[in-house]
Amino acid sequence: MDIEISSYIVLGALLFGIGAIGFLVRRNFLIQLMSVELMLNSVNLLLVGFNRAHASSHDGQVFTFVVIAIAAAEAALGLALAIAYYRFKNSAETDLGDLLRH
Amino acid sequence: MSASFSLLFSFAAVLALASGLGTIAARRPLRAAMFLLVHLGSLALLYLTLSAQFLAAIQVLVYAGAILVLFVFVIMMIGPGYDRPTSFRALFPKTLSTVLILSLALSMAAILGRVDLPMSELPEGFGGVKAIGLALYRVATVPFELIAMVLTVAVLGVLGIARKKTAIELSREAAPQGGEE
């Protein structure tokens, strides 16, 4: 009666790939953080999808709830790091953060 | 019911993919944030097709309402920053990582896309506020309380990171002429 779970899995895999590519290719601190959010969201989608397939409990949705809370904490910390990094380098480009490389 | 659900699914899936690509392709961070807003909204629609109404509301409230506003605040604080054009040296690792991640994601989609799990019958009130609340307080009480601690610790960490001056800033203040790194 409903949409197949496989279409959600394919969509989640593609969204995770998009987020991972964005994290690796972009060099802007903020856009990299947004890519992390994309990856977290694709995992949330899979959790809710599998919970729909096993509808006798709400474990997947509770897990998603916790992941959303962790994502909020992660975004707050990441943005604070972005501000600290910007004050340090006067730029949001992560290529410039090579202090530990030399 | 079923036809409208699959129509909603296709619409939201195409929207999620397109706005996700827009997020990582946008040159300005503010445009990326706007694409991310569309992406989060389309994910809320996808949650609705999975009959997770409470999570769809939480998604809009927490992600679009709180996290994205935080992003926009920080973009406004540190200004728009354009990515410089990719240097020739950085082209190889970027292409390699794109190809590798793309092959990984596509093979994952091809293999796991064959999973055939029948959607089970929905119990009464599945995904509603009452059901999720009962699950949170009966099954996951300790994790739920731990979320509060995690958020408090995160706020304390943010205060520590964003408030103090770095050692390099302090040394710059002590010796204003010595701007060399």
C-alpha cells in the first residue's frame, strides 16, 4: 500500500553521498558544517524509514529525536569554532588552518 | 491515499536531492543556508510520508527554527566569504574524493536498494505526540535526561571557545608590531 522502503534507502544513500562530497570538496567552514548536517539528516531519514517498517515500537523515532538533539549541540559548538577560527585567521577558509601541518 | 503519498514522496525526494546539491554547490554561504532550509523542509515532508508527524514538527522547529537561524547569525557575523577558485594542486584530491564517495554512495544505493522489507501495519496513533512521549518516558528515560546534560555541556563549551582570546591574539596585543606568524 505504501512506498517501498528501498526507495528511502536509495534516497538516504544519495543524500549521505552529497553531504560527504560537500564536506570533502568545499573549503568554506560554514558550508562544511552544513554538509555535516546533510549527512546527519540522511541518517535520520533512514532511521525513521526503518522504524516505519517495524511499526510495533518507536525506537527509530526516539533515536532520531536524540540525533536531532546531538545535531543541535554539534551545530552550536561548530559555529563557535567557526567564530574562533575567523577571529584567528580573518577568513572562513579551512585551507588556511594548517598550523599543525608544519 | 497511496497514490497521493507516492506523489508526495517523489516531490519531496526530488526537492531534497536538488536542494542538497544546491547546498554544496552554492558559492555564497547564505545561499547555501537557504538551500539547506528547503532541504530540511523537504525532509519534514518525507517524515510525513513515513507517518512520523511529531518528528516532522520537531524537524521544522529545531532544524529550520533554531539551527538554521544560528547558521544565518554566524554568516551575518563573519560576512560572506567566497571560495577561491580551486588551485591546480587541490584539483586531484578533490576529484578523487568526489569519485570515491560517489561510487560508494551509488553502490550502497544499488545494493541496499534491493532490500525488500514490507511496511508493517500502523498501530493506532503511530508517530503522534502521545506515542512518542510515552516511548520517550517509558523506554528511553535515561537517554532523554542525558540529552539535557549534553546540551548544557555543549553550551558551556561554546562559552569557553567563543569567549576567551587565543594565545596568538594575546601575543599580538602585547606586541602590536610583531604581526608575523
